[in-house]
Amino acid sequence: MDSGLYHPVKIGNIGLKGNIFLAPVAGYSDAAFRSVCVENGACFTYTEMVSAEALVRNNQKTLTLMRRAFNETAYAVQIFGGEPDVMARAARIVIENVGCEVIDINCGCPVPKIVRTGAGAALTRDPDRLHKVVSAVVGACGGSPASGGIPVTVKVRSGWEQKQITWREAAQAALDAGASAITIHPRTRAQGYEGHSDWDIMAALVEEVSGRVPVFGSGDLFKPDDARRMLEHTKVDGVMFARGAMGNPFIFRDTTSLLTTGKYEPVPARERIKTGFMELERLAGETSENHACLEMRKRFSAYSKGIENGAALRARIVHAATIQDYRDIFSSVIL
């Protein structure tokens, strides 16, 4: 079986083998996590959102956030900010430091401290400012990909609240400014991550854009079957897993298998936990054992969901402070 739902896609001048992506996930999408997603079939990956203001102030922690994983042949760095000149300067810093293939602009984050600065979802509400920001970044990236520039993409929300739905105007502003792709998370800023995303809006955006640039979908993707339904219902060019990939980087291979063969086999508990240890060791190598072990508490809690005695394991995970602690906790699973 090959439904045609899984297929290559282009972002500007960047060709990708498939259309199953890892979305930018705050506090999660570091190089270690992205690397295991790539190994498990993610066709393209995004960093967590990076502050443009922090970049121009030479914040070293911010530079670490956008480091390329060792196995990423192509990836995107997502930046956020509300000032066109700052965003342009930040884009140049990204290019000079990591040479990513795509720069993505966050126009959808609903977090109040982000929105108050005129960034994130505030840009979906303000298409004129969105246009200025995207234009500035496209210029900093060398112009259109057709003339050798680095592709610039945009992620938007459906609007500010139910009475202020602005995805259409935001998408048009992004297109007019030279965006090479648009991702939509069809929830409003007011919804945050609650309720349901409106896939009908996603389908309408696909129709609105009408093949000018790819449209990618995000929102309520927790299982391979969700991805298939989104692709069938909305006709988006690709899907982005966010929360659905937490503790489950295997969702990329499972989705690819479902779309190409009609079925997939769940990953055994032992393989799940072994992958968690690969992520832990890579993260420790990039940062420190202490940082990695603290960070992996939430991630191993996610990896352990659905496995035998998972609740008892999670009660111990929240106290793990060394790699050896994790080995002791999971000795019965990985031996």
C-alpha cells in the first residue's frame, strides 16, 4: 500500500525526502532529542524557539539552543521577536554561527511574556508588523531562494481569539514578504494548547495558498493515525509532531510505515528505554551530566508511559541525578 500521503517536499530550494517533521518544542527540541528523532525517521527538524533579543546580546546559552545535531543534514532554526531590525540581525547571527538550511519565524507562541513584546501570536494578530518582520528576515537571509537566499518560513495561529480570526491576513502578509512555507497551528492565542485545533481552517489555508508555497499542519497529532487523518482531511503538504513526539521519537517511523504500508508495529519497551539512554548520553556530552539528568526526568517519564510498572519507575525518575541513577532505575527493562 502507498497512499501517496508520504512524499518528498521542497522548502524554497531545499529538497526533503519526506513530509513528516518534528515541530519546534520549547524546552525539548535540543540537538540530542532532534538526533534521535532523525534516527527514527523525522524528515526535517526545528529547534525550539530562540530569542532574537538574546542572540543580538550574544547570549551563549541561546547559541547552544541552535546547534546542529550530528546527524542533521538539514534543519531549521526558529527565532522569535517583534522588531524587524532585531530579527534581521538575529537571522544573520544564526546563519554565521550554524549555517542552518531554513530560518523559521515564530508567529504563534501564546505565552504572555512572549506576546507582550510583540512577538509570537501577537504577530498573527498584526499582519502589518508580521510583514515587516518577515521582509526584514528574508532580506537578511539573502532574498528569495530563487536568487540564492536561505528559505524563511513562518508559523502562525488561527488568530487572537474566536472573535479575532486573522490567519488569512497573516498568511497573505507572510507570502507577500517572501515566506517559502507556512505552518499553521489552528488554535487561537486564547486557547493556548487547550480544546481542539480546527483542521477546517488548515484546509482553508491550503486552498487559499493554492500551491504557491507548501503548507504544513500542526496541532492534535499524537498518533500515526492522526497524521494520516490530517493529511487526508486538510491536504497539507506535511505534518509536524510536537507533543506527540515527546518520549516517542518512534512516531516518525511509525507514521511513515502507516502511510506507506498501511500498518506499523509498536516499539518494544526495551527499545524505547535504550533510545532514552542514547538521548541522555548525547545531552550530557553537549551540556553536562547534571543538566542532562535533570532535563531527562520529564523525558524519561514520557518514555516510560505504557510500559510495565511505569508508575513505580516514574516515582523514582523524579529523583534521578546521575546517569548511574537512571541505569539502576531501568535495569529491569534494559537488561
